[in-house]
Amino acid sequence: MAVTMGLGVFACGPSSWSQDPLPEPPAAVLAAQQQRIEAMRIAATATVGVFGVDGQGGGSGVCITPDGYVLTNFHVSSPFGHRMRCGLNDGKMYEAVVAGIDPTGDLAVLKMFGREDFPTAKIGDSDQIRVGQWCFAAGNPFVLATNLQPTVTYGLISGVRRYQYPSGTILEYSDCIQTDAAINPGNSGGPLFNAQGELIGINGRCSFEKRGRVNVGVGYAISIRQAMNFFWHLRSGRIVDHATLGFTVATDSKGRVVVSNILESSDAYRRGLRYGDEVLRLDDRDIATTNQLKNVLGIFPNQWRIPIRYRNDVEMVDTYIRLQNLHLPIELEEIVQGESAEAPTPPPRSPQEEPKDKEEEEASEREASKRKEKDPLADRYEVRRGFSNYYFNRIELDRVSASIPQRGDWNAVSSGWQLNGQVTGETTPLQILCNDQSIAAKFGDREESVGSKLGWIPWIQQRSTLPLALGVRVWQQWHTIGPRKMGEAIYIGRSPLVGREGLFDTTRITIGELDAVVYTRPEDGVIECIELVIDNQTDPAEIFFEKYQTMDGRLMPSQIRLAYGLETRTAMDLQSVEWNATPVQEAAQ
């Protein structure tokens, strides 16, 4: 049979199909298909199904460390409380607990147990993705993966750096990725990969057809850059907060993004920003709209320092500002308690409380034994105010502390040290003396001294040079007695330092009237900086330890520098140390 259509005649019938077999696809097409299959196969091994301990409910996650840390959404973990079970595509279920939560950014970190070689996703660069690139989502939509084999959906990057306002909830999505890869209920918390199988986002929100929960091709993922900025803060077991700049912006009549209000107590104000100044750049992004500024701000934890460029009536200024807490601690706790299925539990006694007597200890041990019988991971969860799981803060603090003995024998020296040197760039002799009673610094003929724990605040408020010696005292105690014996020690996470590459382990220790924030290198535990913090209204004293060298078998900095804000106040070139020096006189309190 022949059919005439316009100017052509086309043959129809069974014989015509058999005479003209379809050609083989080009080799490039087959290679691309195989690459896609392999990328999805590998990515699926790290995709996690998240379930309640009773097997009910369901969400998704992605494993990013061999020892079993999992990224997911806060709204996935919160209904399960602190305990859940995680399934991998090897067909096995693994017991898990929550580590840390970010209720504002909708992130959570879980910890799976049962092995030390979990398959992991390769971290990609979400800043490099572009609209139109291929991507795929993996997870457990509608709890379909009863055999623990994740569902994979393919699609395009539909948009980047989207800002999603909170919709009847605190959960705010900033700088997120939009995709048309199908994301449905159950996909939440699961991974979004680029075409090469690299992790670029954590799926969280999607738009549905109004009459039912059916995907309409608009889904959103938290960028992996944001997730990794928060990851170590979440591993700390804390309830993590987002940040505010300390000022607000608006668009003026010329279309410029200008400061509309600013707190005089903010770090931004101390760095010179004022009402009406134009904000040109935040971190690595040019700012042309208020929406762009919100996007950039949302990817950073509070207390991070990030670069900013602004223009006032006189000049263009490049500086750094320290981000402030978005919420009060009590506000975060109320949010979490409202979202969690578990009733709040009273916090454990603080280290300052009197120890229990023998009868109380035995009763406590019996109670712990009963909990262990009911829950094999009962000892992996500790309740403490301000934490989602204090157990993990202890683990991270142990890790940071474990590196201290590797840098010299500190048990052989007393608490009385004398550091000898001179002011950097000068010939002025400089001595620092410290022991358990007092701390002193001698700059030539001028001497300043203070008690070993109290009386530090006025010296910092006056931007004095003495805090150089106070930083040395903290450095000394960190090495000789360890962070836990110095005061209440809390591992914060990993944070940046101005002028340094990478992120640093950050530990906060309450010493007397203030906090000492210690930044250490993750690879070897060496201290890079100690901040002495009074409050958010005052620049901390920042003591940098630089150019390390070995002295008497112990690793010591050859230069110690004191700064306030971004300005160096003084610095010391260290020449020698007397480890068991004569104690200095106790300063008047």
C-alpha cells in the first residue's frame, strides 16, 4: 500500500519495516549512555533511605563519609526524634542516630553504625552548575524502595541561586538549585547529582499540582556548598543557627542596594558600614538586588567572617564582617521542640555540680543498663541544653584533644613559663611570663600584669597589648592540661580565618569572664589563632601563632601577633623559652 502526502509517496505495510532496519546509534551516544548508567549505579550506592525504628515513615539521605555520616533534611529527621534506621542499596538496614540539626536551613546530619567502609558520594561544586546541564535525583519517593533500591529521576538544572521564602514554617531555602528531575514526597533529604555523579545538592522542597501531591517538574535542592559549610557544625551535635549581617538593605530610587538600617553594636558598624552605604559585593558574589544578598547570607553559619565590599560617600571599601546569630538560643529550642516528636528531656548535670554518691551512681548505672537493653544505641545519645545530641560534641572534642601530645612532651614543664623575644620590627625587648596565679608582659621598661583568670575584660576593651600574653596563657594551658580542664569546652565546627586558606576546627572554652575561641588545623591540630571574646558588641582580641619551629623538642610559634578587628596591635618575635621560670608576682584583682 502506498500513501500520497503532498509531493511524496510513502510505502506502508509490514514488509517496509523489515527491509529498512534502524541504524546503530552513534558510538558517542552509546558511550554517553553507558557513562550515565555507571554514574547512577555508583551514586545509588551512597543514597540512603531513612525510616523510623518501627519501619514506618520514610525519607532519603546521602552518605558522605566512610564511617557513616549522612546528610538529610531537618524535616525528614525531626519526626523520628533522635533514633532512626537507614537502608542502603546493599539491601541492609543500619541503626542510626541524629547528630546535629539546622532547623532554619532544613539540614540534619545522621550517623549510621555497623561498618567503617560505607559507600560515599563524591562532593561536587554547586557553584559551577549552569541552567541546562543534566542532573539526576535519587531517593525513596512515596516509600517505593521497599527493596532499598533508590529511585533515580533524570532532568535538567532549571534554575540556580533561587531564594525560597519560608512557607508557613521556619524552613528557609536560600541560594538553592531548581530542577525538573522528579522530586516527590519521600525524596526529601536525598541527593541531587550532576551528570558525572557528583553530589551538588540535597533535595528538599518541591511544587505540587494543587489537587494532590503530584510533582509538576519544579523541585528545589539545598546547594552542596551550603551543606558542607554547615557539615562540621552539624557534626558537633549542636542545634546550629544561621546568621544575620547586623544590618538590612533596600533598593533605592537609582536601583542600588543600600543599607536601610544598621545596629551600632554589629561588627558591620565597627568595620565602617553606615546607613545609606551601597553594598556592592558579599563573599564572592556581586550584589545587584536584595534577593541576591539574602541568597549569599543563607549559605553561611553564624560567627563566620566573610568579605564585603561597600561604597560610601568618599570611597569604596573592602573589609570583612563577622556574622551574628539569627535567633536567640531559646528561640531555636522552641522551634525544635515544636517540630520534634519527642518530649524534651531534662539536661544532665553540669560538670560543676557535686558528684553523685555511690547509691546514686549505682541507680544511674542500672537505669542506663535498662535503656541499653531497649535501645542498642542508647549510649550514643546524650541530652544537653543547646544540643541535638551532646554525644557527638564529646567525640569531636576528643578528636581535637587527641592531637595535642603529638607535638611535644608538655608534662615535663611547669606552669611557670617565660617567653623571651622582641617586638616585631623593633629592637624593644619583650618578655611574657605566666603561671597559675598571674600573667605579665614586659615591653622594654613597661610592664602590664593581670590575674590568671579574672580581670581580663578591661584590657581587651582598651585594646591593650597585654592580651598578647593572655593568648599565650591559653595556648600554654591548651597544651599542658587540655581544653576540658581549662573551663567549659564546646566544639563548634569548622570556620574560616581571615588570611588563611581552608577551614579550621573551632573550640570555644569559657575561661573566667570570657570565651576563648581556639582555631586549630584539622590535619595536625596546630593552633593558628585564639580569640578572646567578651561579647558581640566588642572586637575580640585575636592572637595569631605563626611560623612554627621546634624548641627543646616542642613545636612553638616563632611569631605571635595580636590584632583587634583587622588591625595588628603588636607582635612578638620569639627567641627562647624558659619552661620552669620563677613565678611572677600575683596581680591585684
